[in-house]
Amino acid sequence: MFSVEDTEKIILDAIQPLTATETVTLDAVAGRILATPVSSELDYPHEDNSAMDGYAARSRDLSQATSDHPVTLNIIEEIPAGVAPSHRLDKGQAARIFTGGMLPLGADTIIMQEETEREGDQVKVFSAPESGQFVRKQGSFYQAKQCLLPVSIPIKAPEIAILAAMQCREVSVYCRPRITMFSSGNELVMPNETLKRGQLVDSNQYALKELVKQQGGVAIPLGIIRDDKEALKSAIAQAISSSDLVISTGGVSVGDYDYIESILTELGGTIKINSVAIKPGKPLTFATFPNCYYFGLPGNPVSALVTFWRFVAPAIKKLSGQTSNIEPTFVTAKTQQALKANGKRETYLWGKVSAIGGEYQFHLAGGSHSSGNLINLAQTNALAVIPVGETQISAQKTVTVMLIN
């Protein structure tokens, strides 16, 4: 049985990022991973512009301006944002300008509106501005042809805004990993089927499909495969031949109908992991094939989700081409309830974490923390981690917390 730390290392060492790329437009780039660095032919700002509503002027004309002895300038034009100036400022002249407006030639400063008093085509200035005051200089945020966005980062809303502003209409991204999933078990039925005594609704496939999509993968659900070795072998063979990664739930323990591990070996897979010192989630299988990776997750709903968050999500991120922020995020929090474990395995207890008074606080979800109790996972956003060898963390003590969702 592998430790959690060793399991994470074995998995991430085995995963090799996909290399296939495609070009997508701005409309389709959300959530993708950049395959090549992005640069632009434009400076940003594109030209000198005003950061304030006020007046563009020459600072040397206003060096003697005070509240008691204002300097009067002649207003020669008005420059709203998006309109190029028509005149050059000469001595004693100013231009009415609005936020984002382009500075006219000759101007080197902006006097904010509150420091002035307008009288017709003239403006009194009551303070001496410095050169460059409230001026956003061309190229001060970004200079053309420099690296704008580096390779291997996920594209989210801020990056999309940057690409749009810099007229980068198409970018090269890594192809999304194709991830096939299925649930195994004779007891399982779909949500739209009549539930008979002794049967269970398959919730795992629906949750995992959404989690795969959140990590940037293309989810390919196969449905429910019965506990028949030949049926399972056929489904797995099909999945590994057409996917980058396969996720199954159930069939990885030591029961009479747990065929997954033997099938993987028969199909030429190398079993890297078959048991982890984690609770919930001990019966976890990880195998590699020449062109595919396989995760066999436990069938219990909470175990399936916890092992996905802890091990599968980082693997998908690395497979997708992401190179940073792959591992889960951990913070230190003060638990508001006592946390208990048997001390034999690294234990994960679910609840909510929030920032209160400058520190994180963890609130344990109410009810049973059984691996089969899916109900009290609702609205949780964190897992408290109790290390091997510890049986209790008292209320108001610090605990390591893994952020989820």
C-alpha cells in the first residue's frame, strides 16, 4: 500500500503531456492551455493617453501655478476617448481631455478636472503638475513583440481580455485529452430507470463527467458495464485504444467480481498503483499503457470524488500541457470541530473553509463521514487532512486543508 505522497509522485512522474496542438479563435479559447508563447505587434497602451478627465497641457507652462495664483490656458480642442487629436499644443494652450483620450503632440501632463476652473474657452489651473502626471505612456504596460503570455498556461477571463485587446485573434493550444469513463457493477442503474430493491443509481459517472470538463478534458461516458469479465475486457480495450486516459469506478477491490486489475494486466497494462493509504479511497488502481493511462477508482461515491480531486485532477492538468499549479492547493485552517480518524491511513474529512478575521476556518460537514454518504458533500469546498498516526485534532487547533471546487 502506497502513501499518498508516493502515489502522487508515481502518477505525475508517469504522466507525459500531450503534444498535439490546434489553432482556435478567441471565441473557443476559454479553458485551453497555450501551446506556444503569444506576442503582439501592438504596444499597450497603443499611444500616450489620459488616465483622468481633465486637461492636457505642457507642464512647463504651469510651473508657477498655485491656488492663490492660477495660470490661465486657452482651450483649443476637446479630445474624447477614441478620437485622435487635431492640433499640437503650443505655449499657453490646453486641450479638454477625457479618460482614455489620446494626448495631443506637445502635451506632457494631465491636470485633473478638480484642480481647474473653466471659463468659456479658457481654463484656470490651480496647481503645478509634474511632467507625465496621469499620463499612460505608450508601451508602458507592454512593448510590441515581447512575450505577452507564456506557454503552458490555462486561458481564463483575464487572458482572454488581454488577447482581445492586443488583437490576437487566433492562438495555438494543446488538444484536449480524450477521457473515457464508465461505471461497473450489476447493482447500478441509470437515473431514468426504475429503481428496484437492492439497486443503486450510478451517480459517479455524472459527477466525474463534470469534473473532467472542469479540468479541460473531453469527457466520453460509456455508461454502466456489468460485472462480466468479457464485457469489461471489451469495454476497457475499446476505451484504451481510443482515449488518452480512462476512468472507471468500481471493480478494483478484492471481491469475487472485481476484475479490473487482472483485465488491465491481460491487455498489456503496467500496474503502478493498486492500493493507497488514504481514507476514503484505499482501493485505487493506476496503470499505464503505451498511449493511454488508466485510473480505477473505488465505487463508493465519496471515495471516487476524493481520489479524483487528490490524484486524477492533477494528472489531467499535466496531461493537458499545464506545467504550473498542477498539484492540489493546501492551506492551514483552524478547525471549528474536533476531527477524528483511526490513524492508520491519511484521512480526508469534508466541509467548508472560509476566511474570517484574517485566518482560514474549517467547518466539518454534519452527519456521517462514510464513503457511501454522498449527501453531506453538498456545498463543501474543502477536505481537512488528518495525517497517518494521528487520531484526533481538537477544535480550535490548526489543520491542513485541501481546497476543492
